[in-house]
Amino acid sequence: MDDTTSVELARESGTEYRSVRLRITGDGGIRLDAHDMGPTVVQVFDHDDYEFAVEVPAAAVAQLAFELLRDRFSGDIRAVDELRRLCEERGIAFRFETWP
């Protein structure tokens, strides 16, 4: 996957390792997954590594976006301006409307 569909969000290195990655799946869903390694994983799972994920199907991505935007912008009177700015900066298609 390229940088537009997969990105590492966080990494903890050292004795205990965890990588957290966000992906857009081939069908347009969203997947957030983590990969753990280290002594705790060996102790708990008797295995060298452990992976886990949450995948939101494409049909539910709009609801996820709605909930995340509601959390992010609740109480923010500049929400429309901020969303427009975010879309512009990230190359996300949008339509801006004014009246009159």
C-alpha cells in the first residue's frame, strides 16, 4: 500500500514493541491494527508476536466519519472553516457553499 492508503500512527520500540497502523481497505473500509512483540507477549500468549485489529466496513465509514467529526467539532463555532481547511490541506474533495 502507498502512503495515501496506509500510515503508521504510532510506534513504541525497545523491549516492548508496538506498531499501530491505519489503512483504507481495498473495498473502502477502514482498518486500525496493532502488532506487539516482546516479553509480555511471550508471557501472555506463548508466542513471539501478537496482532489485533478493528475493521470498519465501507458501508459504515460515513457513520464513523460523522461520529469522529461530531467529537472533534462539538462546541467549535469555527467548525465549517476548520473542516474546509483540513480538506484543502489534505487534498480531500469537498464543496464549499455560501448564501446569498
